[in-house]
Amino acid sequence: MFANNNMLFVMLNGKSDALGDLTATTASTKTFAGAGIAGGHAAGLAVATAFAEGTTAAAPYTDATTNWLGSGGDLTSSHSGNVSFHSPYGPTPVSLSISSTAVTTWGLGDVWSASPFDYGH
């Protein structure tokens, strides 16, 4: 009787927030699973601007975040990147945030994950 579990698990989330006079946000996640592999990608984008000329409007604010959780693989690879640009000065202040995460986990089966005790000793 085999005691090990070859289940692969990957979860991703993405979040985008924007505060300003004119805002746009988006966040998306995609996952996939196949024989011995599971993975996914998450992305977030936030853009905001303020029409501050002649007003007391607050500077625009943005935040984009992506995260992942995975388990079960013999080999896991992940890459994350974040970019932020904030220019609160001038006639049209602007704020931009981008976040991206990709993760893949491979389970190579009993070749690497089996124990001698899995075979009924």
C-alpha cells in the first residue's frame, strides 16, 4: 500500500486598489493542472489620476498585489514582480501599480517521492 500522496495544489490571488478622481483597476488569475504539473499566473493593475489644478484634491493612490500558495510538488518555481510609479505633482498627478506572479509545481511521482516504507515492509 502506498502511503504518499501525489496531489498538487496551487492557489493564486490578485488585488488592485485605486483612489483618485479617475481610476481603473483590474486583477486576474489563471490556473492549470495536468498529469504531474500544476501552475498559474496572477496579475494586478491599478491606475489613478487627480484633476488637482485649482482644487484641494488629494494625490492619487494605487496598490496592486499578487500572492500564491502551493504544495505537493517535488519541484516548485515561482517568480514575482512589482512596479509602482507615483507622480503627485503637476497639473495632473498620476499613480500606477503593477504586480505579476507566476508559479509552477511538478510532481515527478514515486521516482523521487516514494519511501522504502511505502512498499509494505
